[in-house]
Amino acid sequence: AKRAIVSGFKRELEATGVSAVIHLVQGHPSEVIISLADGLGADLVVLGSVGMSRISRMLSGSVSTFVVTHSRAATLVIKP
């Protein structure tokens, strides 16, 4: 099911002329994103922000905050 959803995203991107490579990796999202970006030699990591409240971020952390503070690559966070 996840592969089908991701494949749909890839088709939508490619229909607009953007090439896409999909990586399905299991693990803690923050660590997986940073590890994959390092392994690929990424220049830029682009993440969406889900708009958690300040209290929620303090209690559970935020993937985007962790990646911004720990990634060697530049990171762009898109707010909804």
C-alpha cells in the first residue's frame, strides 16, 4: 500500500517534468532522512512541517527541527 502511494506521488511529479527517485526506508524518520541525505551527497533536504504546537514539539520532538539542526545539507522546511 505504501509503495502504491509513493508511486502515485512519483507519477504526479514526473507528469510536471520533475524527475524523482523514491527511497522507502524503515527507521526513525529524522535519522533516516539525515543518513540518506548524507549517503546521496544531497545539497538540499526539503521537508514539510505539520504545524505541531509548541508543547507537542517539546514533548515528542519534531522531525523537521531535528533534521534542520543535525543535517550537513541545507534544509528547507515548507509550512502548510
